[in-house]
Amino acid sequence: MANSKTIAVAMSGGVDSSAVAAMLRAEGHDVVGLTMQLWNQRRLAGHPGMPEAVQGRCCSLDDVYDARRVAKTLGIPYYVVNHEDRFERDVVRPFVEEYLSGRTPIPCSLCNNHLKFDQLLIVAQQIGADFLATGHYARVELDEERGRWLLKRPADSSKDQTYFLFGLTQAQLSRTLFPLGEMTKSEVRERARHHGLALAEKPDSQEICFVPGGDYKNFIDAYLAERGESLPDTAGELVTTDGQVIGEHHGIHKFTVGQRKGLGVAIGSPLYVIQIKGDERQVVVGNQDELYSQTLRARRVNLVAVDDLRGPTRVRVKIRHRHEAAPALVEKSDDDEVLVTFDEPQRAITPGQATVFYDGDIVVGGGWIS
């Protein structure tokens, strides 16, 4: 094949990345499978509140086995790269510390932006691969007029994963392939069947890989206990938005903005968490209308489609993965901070979450809500 390349494929053990490996192999490329071993799923098994047998649905040992099996079926070289120490340092530990400070983190974005692409591209270069391909639903293309690589939403909007990829740099995008960007999930499964992959019907993973069942509170307790660390005392007051103390809570890490259940107080009308004041250990509650805000500030901003914001810019902004991007104005407010002003107030803007800016299908950039 005249245009064949050596392509490293990030294989998670799921149908998407497996289909990517099969498709590229069928096109005549030299494909090498790479899997990152990030977390020992049995590490906290048996701790209070944790299952005896922890079976994570993403990046688990079963997934490594599935990825290896696919590589064998396709007849391609396959390697497991162990980055458990860095994953704990750069993803797990910040996840715990963010919750304990009253923020709500999003570890998948941290993992993609600061670990998976960073380290897998290094390994790809070491083995002589021209590109790294993944099973993410996104598109990347070079805009010669702008002189920049663009990250774009996929054809299947229901599978859009660009929210988790906003931190990719120009250098990373220039060496990354997203072969599923023009496909639907059903088409991907059909390709997997066509290539004889046994996991064509494997369900998608939904959970955070290191938090079985999504119970982050028990995970934090078990993680700190395993490390011989005491859970910090973050208990404090439940207060209304006008400062009235209406109760007490047992720790700010047990709450997130927008939460309604489990507040431990009742005043005859529904209450929601409006704000978490970490320094004061206060959880501020109020009615649903008080959940709405028209502005946010974001730090650690990464711009993709442009090299700088030279003035107020009209965009559509997401504040959560499943949030419908809303029209807004984004402008620089400091060297590494932007101010986002929405046309209409948005519900439950949550510190610690990512916010991503779009111009149509193009990712302009994103940052972390402060």
C-alpha cells in the first residue's frame, strides 16, 4: 500500500478502539496496539463500603484481556504500558483533593488531556509510529487558512466526546487520528462484526474507572484509609443564601452543586446545594431559582482553534458533558482566566468541572470552572 503508515492504536478493550484497530489493519497500515494499565481494580477490595471483588468497567484487567485478544485476532503487535503511579498522582489524588476542597472534579478530562495522549504519543514515537489513533468520537483536521489543527464534533452528535478532549495541544492533534469521527455507533459495531471481533456486542463503559458503582464518597474513605491518612474534618454548617444557619453537615465532600437529596434538612419546600464554601466548610442551600447563574470564570484555559482571544468572542458553551451548549460571550479576564457571560442564566454551574467553547462543530477551547 503506497500510503501505508505505522499507526499506534490506543486499545481500551472496548468495541470502539477495537474496531479502529481492525479498520486500519484492513486498510493496509502497520498497526500496533497499546493499552495503558492505570489502576489496580482489586486495590481497595474489601475496604469498608467497597465491593470484595472490584470489577471496573473501564481500563480493568478484563479490558486488558479483551484488548490483547483482539490484537491476537488481528495479528498485530500489542503492548501494555504501565502508568499506575502517574495516574494516581495526576488523576486519582487530584480527584480526592478536589472533592475534599468542595469542588466537583471530572477525572476523564484530566486523564485524556494530561496522561493518555501525552504518554501514548511518546510511546508511539518510540516505536516509530507516525500517528496515534483512538476510538473517541471526534474529528481532527488541518485548517490551512488558520494554520491550526482543529478539533471538531463527530458526525454522531449523540456520541460526541470533544468535551473530554479540549486540552489537546496543536502538537498532539497533528499526530492523532479519530477514525470513528464520521461513523455512528451502530456502524462501528457492524464493522466489528465484519472483522470477526468477539466483543462486537460489548456494552459501553459508563463509570469512572477507579470508582466502582460511582460511589465516590466510599472511594475517598477507602483510599485515604488504605494510605494510612485520616479523612480531614470538613464538617460544618448548612446555610441559606442570606447566611441563615439551618443545620449541620458531616463533610463538604458529600455534596455537589445542584444536589437535592441527602441534605439532612427540610423546610417545607425543596432545597438545593447552591454553593460549597470550602474554606469556611459551609454548604449553601436555596431554592431552584437560585441555582441559575449567568457568568462563570475558567482557569487553565487551552485554546485550540485560535492562538489567543483578542476580544470578546461569541461562542456556544458547555458546562457539563450532557449540557446543551448555550450561547455566550467569552473574553479574557486575566493571563490564564476567561470570563463567560451567557445570554441566559444556566443551571448548576459547578466549580471543578470543565467548560468547553464551540463555534458550530469546532472546539474553540476550554478550561476549568473556578
